[in-house]
Amino acid sequence: MHAITLLERQHESLSELLHEFRNSMPGEERASTFKKLQRALLVHMLLEEEIFYPTVVNNTPDGTPFTEGYEEHAATRVAMSRCAGVMNEEELFQLRVSVLENLLSRHIAGERRSMFFAACEIFDSTELEVIGQTMQSLIERVIYASMANAELDISSTAKALRARHS
């Protein structure tokens, strides 16, 4: 699958899960939806940070890292954690989910403007298919290995720190 198509499908899925999370009932339903959303977000961030961002950055003429994406991922993890802390306090929960939605919306728009545009300028369709296959392979390894969310978060944070110090 084409790398950008894969990421866009994930963006759509994340938006749907976030909508489901916002509209979930406090208690078991919300906790279950939170786990699905958290896992999907962390897998998505891992794909971008481990494969897509470095591949694009390493092939740009100036090699400039797209550190904003890493920082937005870190902010998203914090926002998710803050939502988790108030899942039974409806008013505050809705406020925090709204912040999370704004973060994701801004992040997705920024990727479309910069990263996806840069990728399409650098790589042809066949190359983006190969990148997408590599990303799909990582998804399968993560899912089948049942990698814990904490491990994904640690890996993602480590990538963000390395990007800032590059």
C-alpha cells in the first residue's frame, strides 16, 4: 500500500475512534474505547517516527528534521493521558477531548502540507509503495508481537528526543 494512503487511512480511523471516544459513556465503554484509541495513536506515531519521517528527512536536500511532528506526538500523548485522568468527569473530559481533537486536526493538516508534500516531491509512486510496505510490515510486527503501549510510548519518546538533538 502507498505510504501516504496508509497514513491517511490511519488518520481517518483515528478521527473515527476519537469521535467514538468523545461520545462514549463513562465507565467500561469509555475505558475500552480509550484503549483502542491509545493503541491506534501509538502505532500510528511509531510508523511515522520510525519509518516515514526519517525516510523523508534523510532524502530532503537539506536534511532538515521535521521536529514539529515529533513534538505534536508528544503533546498528543500528554493530552491522551489527561483525558484518561478524567474519564468519569464529563465536563472536564469533553474539554480535554476537544483539546486532543484540535491537536490531531492541526497535526494532520500540517503533515498534509509539509511531510506528504515533501514525500511526493522526493519519491515516485513505486517508492512510496515500498515505504508503505515497510510500514505495513511494522504494523504487523507490532500487532502480532502484542507490544505493550508503554513500550511503544518509550520508543516514540526516544525518537522525539533524538530528533530534537539532531
